[in-house]
Amino acid sequence: MALAWQLATVVGIRLETPHVKSYALELPAWPGHRAGQHVDLRLTAEDGYQAQRSYSIASAPTGAPRVELTVERVKEGEVSPFLHDVVVVGDTFEARGPIGGYFVWEPDATAPLVLVAGGSGIVPLMAMLRHRATVGANAPATLLYSSRTASDVIYGAELDALATRGDGLRVVQTLTRQQPPGWSGYRRRIDRAMLAEVLAGAGENAAQAFVCGPTPLVEVVAQGLVGLGVPAQRVKTERFGPSGG
Amino acid sequence: MSDPQPIAAQFAPDAHALDGNAVGGLLAELFGTDVTGADCGCAHCGNVGPLGTLRVYVAAGIVLRCSACSGLVMRVMTRSDGSHLLDARGAAFIRR
Amino acid sequence: MSERYVTRGFVGRRAETAAATVGRVPPGQYVTSDFPVLSAGPTPHTALSEWTFTIDGLLAAPVTWRWDEFTELPTQDFVVDISCVTKWTKLNTRWRGVSLDRLLEHVQLEPAAAFAVAWSDGGYTTNVPLPDLLNGQAFVAWDYDGRPLAPEHGGPARLVVPHLYFWKSAKWVRGLRLLERDQPGFWESFGYHNRGDPWREQRYSGD
């Protein structure tokens, strides 16, 4: 069945960080989705000019005809500034999805889960963690999440809450540009040594890894994970292109 | 399946490359369904892996390359009327 | 095909194209201050110690320059507008390099030579009629905007043919082959226009 464009209505907008907003969309013909998939949005100007972008779905599958997208405002971008600066609740745009049968996490997976995110790469991984919490999965899971500063961390409070549920989730963060007083996480870009420490004893030989973020980060992490013993075919990547400004 | 080795030695990791997943919608328009999970055999080196793992480069058109050998697997261009052209000669097979 | 649906408030990048630039901007293009990176494959990295530029084909004898020899050829500064088939146009781009006129002084073309194919590290090719390369219309550049050309933009050196769509300005160029018959390159053999004149909006074959 080919993916058809349908009209999505914005039913909620939430500011996550100074540069990041989440949009709740209602899609009447939504077939449901799997954690890790994305939607394509298409915007059309009066004269017919169109722009299209892909955004990962942030919400877990719920059965309701609604998804949440989390979008970082890219200063030189064409679509994200429009979403951030112009779009209000009640607006509509064309959307199609869900897309992507490869970068998905299913709750029946029992392998230890390794999630590595850079910046807005956290979005599809958050869908996975939200889904994991909903279904009550408790196979061990580790999230390593890189952000520039504390104010850039998306879903910070929710991640803290998920990490204290006692269901085997461990959240490790690194802030690469500036750290608040008393910061106990890492203070540099993700590198092989950091991966080795974070993964130590995390069952890397049997792990299923998902890596998402700017392409350069994904390259370093994917190669690092394979070097640490995660089987290559169990390292799934979603590159976002060059890192944002 | 052979492991996705780093791209051939004379190329450095590319900041602009995407995964096949990123063009999943476009591929769905061409194939009529989501094919990002479908296995694809590289006609150059024989590497087999999901279409979602191909390296995507965006130029005048969209280029999909093998993650093992960087060989050209597919390319897609879109004309002004919205119709697409697909060259899949670099794919020895696609399996669903 | 598309419904008559319009997204409220969306205008896209074209809003940046000021009235002052009309007349300098080919039809269907918008002006950008960015320099988008578009590549058909991974960025090659050839060591300058191994880099060469070759002109061969329908010549009395082929010629090859090493990097140090090539960059010692008579150079010029070029300020040109460039237009990409993906609709962005960049005005007043500044380059430094050697014109094709200077390069072709080093060879003796056979009378039958009418077309050229530029070929690059990584396998990219593009074809240009010989007359489009002459009379100051084309150059090979290694400096952009006063600095060495970045690898993602085609460094160490790229072909620049500003009067045609920018896919003809082959990044990572390593040579030019002179031919009797036209030989469509990477995009020309796949739905794109064979010549690519932005002022006639020759984007796709059949345009």
C-alpha cells in the first residue's frame, strides 16, 4: 500500500528547550506506527512551491490517530523556522507515514538495548523508551545522550523519571560545550573510550544498538560500537546530516 | 551478512551522508510500499543489507550507495511534473 | 496531481530574493547566502603529492600536471554567479584558479575535438561542449572566497562553468577528455538536460 499524503492538524505545541518544540498532530487516517519510524511533512506555498522534510515520531504507539513530533529550530533552515515561528494550534499540513521498517524497536526484543543520541537524534530513541515504559519491558537498556549544554537537553525531566523506575534503564549524559555546577556526567564529545566505559558489562555481544544524530557523531559511535563487540548488523543508524549550527 | 565496514579507505566519513531510511518515503512512492527493511544486494561487491542501510547523498538527484564499497546502488531523480526516474542497476537484487 | 491545498503562512526561501537581484537571477531560482553542499558520493581525499590533472583524448599528445606545477600556472581571480538545478543561485562567488583557455594552450587539439568530458575522483563525470569551455567561460579553481577550496565543496580543485547549471562544475576534478562525439555524464545520462543553460531553464532532458 503506497504511502498517501493526508492532512495533519496541530492540536498542541510545547516548548521543550529554547530551540526545540514538540507538535501534537491529529491524523484521521493514521494507521499506527512503530517506535523509531518517521513522517514526511510537505508544505505548499500559495504559488505551488513545496518543501518537504522528514521528522522522527517522538511518541510511542498508542492506537490513537495522533503522533507527536519534536523539531529543533535550525537557524538557516527553511521548514523548522516556519514550524517554530508561524505554526499555531489549528494549523494543518500534509503528512505521510509512518515510514521506515528498518530503524524500529519492537518490545518483544529481549536483547540488551543500547541507545546513543546526539542532539535532536534523541527523538526516535525517545519513542522507543516511551514505548518500552508503556509495555513494561525490563530487559536492560542504556541511553548515552550528548547535548551541547544543560538547556539543550530535550525531555530532561522525563528521562530522569524513566531512569528511576527501576526497570533496568540507565541514562548517561554528556554535555559537550558547557556544564552546570555539580555536573556528574561526561564533559566531552562521545568517543570510543566513553562508549567502552558506558557499555562495560552491558552485554555488548548480544546488544541491539540504535544510534541517531548528526552524521559525524553517528559515524564515530557506529564504528566504536562495532569495535567494542556489538555485532555490526545489530547497530542500526539514523544519520541526520551535518550537525546544526 | 558482511559487516558494514567503513567506506573505502580513500574516503573520509562524510558529514552530509544520510541513511536509506531518510528517503523511505521517496522509495515508497517508487515501490508502492515501505522497502527500507528489504534486503538489497550490491551489484559491485555483493554486500547484502537492508535498503535502510544504504548511504544516501543528496545532489541534483538522490544517490544511494553501498555502505561496504560505496558503489552506486540506486539513483532517483524527480522531474518538474513530479514523476520519478529510478536507476537500480547497482542493485543485483532486492528481496522482500 | 496535487490538491489545491496551501499551508497557511508558508513562503519558503524565495522571500529572500530581493527585487534588486531580478535580472541577475535565472528563471525559477532563488538567491541564497549559504553555500549548500550537494554531492553524489563521499568526499574523496587525494593527497596533493598524488594529485594530477590530465587533458587527453583528441589531442596531439596528452598533458599531465602535478599539483605544484598546476598551481603555478597563470592564475586569475574570478567573480561569478552560480546556479544549481536544485534552484539556489549564489551571486558574486569569488574563486582563484586557472582558466580553461590557459590550460588548452598546452595542448594541440585535433580538428575533430568538439566535446569534453570532465572526470573526477570518486567517479563523477559531466560533459560540456568545447565552445562552452573557451573564451573565459570556464576555469579550474582551488581557492574559494580567499581560502583553499574545502573538500566538501570540491577541494583540492574543481571545474567551474558558471554559465551552466552547477552540476557541470565537477568537484574533485582530475581531468578533461576531448572527444569527437558528446558523451553524457553522470546526471546527463539520467534525466538531466544535456547542456543545462539556466537562462533557458534546461534542467531536465526534454526541456
